[in-house]
Amino acid sequence: MPCPGGASLPVIKISNDSSTFILLSENDNVNSVTTTEIRCQEMSKGGLAYEVILAEPVGVPVPRRADSPEKTPSVEEIQEKLKAAEERRRSLEASKMAAIAQKMAKIEEASRIRSEQTNNFIVATKEALDAKMDSHEEKREAYINELRARLKDHLEGVEKTRLTLEQQTAEVYKAIEDKMNTAADKRDENIKKMLERLREHEEQVRKVRAGNQERFQQLESAIQDKLQQAADRRLQIEAEQREKLRNYNNKLAEVRSVITTKMEEITKDIEVKLTTAEQNREKEIQKKLDFVKKEERRAELVRQNKSARAESEAPTSG
């Protein structure tokens, strides 16, 4: 109930507890409320004590403040994030390049090892071929020496036979002379027989010598044939080894070409991936910039709305 002069009367609120009273004082402004709490306590029999407490109104809900708008990232924070992303990208690129360098080092090491193996194979093949040819030469020399020793032994035997025959011939001549001295009648007949035997012996010697000469020529021809066969075989082995080395070098060139092609493909793939990553990074940066611009426009709209609300509430409160 308003009192005269426009002043408002205090409002007394009595709670369920009979010993607590709340005194409310209302002004013309409905948003301003002053609360006074009066507590009554019985101190002694027949006496009361009152305690007046100025406090917030009991049971009156406190109005909630409007939620502040969500904080938007600033340009500096976005730049720091972009800088961190750029550093991460560079670190990733450095790690990828290090991995590529390591792969290249492994490929070069494998090529070096393969070259060493090739050189070792060539050296070992050459050494084995030289050792084989040396062994063949030694065997050929040993065979020739053996043939010469056998021929020498044979010639020595022929010489011994000739000496024996000459000794026998001398003995025969001596016997003939003895018989001629002892038997003049049988001298001519014995001489004829002895001369016949001498002719037969000389014919036998001539045949033996001709046979030995023919055998010697056959041995020489056989030795020359074997030497020629050995030389042809050596040339054939050298040609085969050269052909093997040529095929091996061709295969090595093919392997190197394949490795080069693979390295070019890997490099192109890496370049494509880096280009794609750069494009994706630019797209991500553009998205973030669009988001920042959108948030700035939104913040500007919020500020404009708050300003308009404040301007609209100012006349009402006045």
C-alpha cells in the first residue's frame, strides 16, 4: 500500500519459524530491493532480544549474467599455429629427405659391393684360368719330356743293339779269318754264308732304323697335334670366358638402368607428394583465414548487438 508523498511502506515477511522476521523495503525502482532480516530470540523468561541483519533477500533468485561469447583465436595465435605447422612440415620434409639420402646411400653401397664382387669374380676367374693354363703347360711339358725320355731310351737301345751287332760282326769276321786260315776249302762257301748273313743283318738294321725313324715322326706329329688341340682349346676357353664377362657386364648395366629408373620414379613420387602437401597446407591456411574472418564478423555482430541493446536499455533505465 503506498503511503502519502509517493513513499513506499516496508514489507514484513514472516517465515515459518516464529522467531525470524524479514523486513523488505521497496522503492519506486522495481530492480532495487533492500532486505532487512530481524531475528527474535528469547534470552530469559519473560524477555526478548531482537537482532537486525542487513543481507540479501532470502529465497530471491539472483539474476544470471549473460554468457560471454566464445573466445575466438587472434591473428597472432593463428600466425603462431601456422608457424608451428610450417616447422612441423619442414621437420617432416627433412626426415623424408634423410630417409631418401639413407636409401640412396644403401643403393650406392649395394652398387659398390656388386662392383667389388664383379671385380673379385673377374680376378678369381682370371687367376683360375691362368692356373689352369699353367697346369696344362706343365702337363704338356711333362708329357713331351716323358716322350723324349722314352725316345732317348729307345735310341740308346738301338745304339746298344748296333754296337752288339758290330761286335758280333767283328767276331764273325774274326771267326771267318780263323776258318779261312784253318779251312781253305770251305772258305768261299763260308764267306758267302757270312756275307749273306751280313747282308741280312744290315737289312735288319736298316729296317730297324727306318721303323724307328717312322715311329719318331709319328710321335712328333702326335705331339704337334696335341699341342695344336691344346692351343685351340685355350682359345675356345678364353672366348667363352670373354663371352661370360660380356654377358655379366650387360646384366650389370641392365641392373644399373633398373635402379636408375626406380630412383627417378621415387623422386617423381616424392615431388608429387610434396606438391600435394603444399597445396593441402595452403588450403588449410585459407580455411583457417576464412574461419578467422567469419569469427571476426561474428564478434563484430555481437559487439553491435550489445551496443544496440545497451542503447535501447539506456532510455528505459532513465
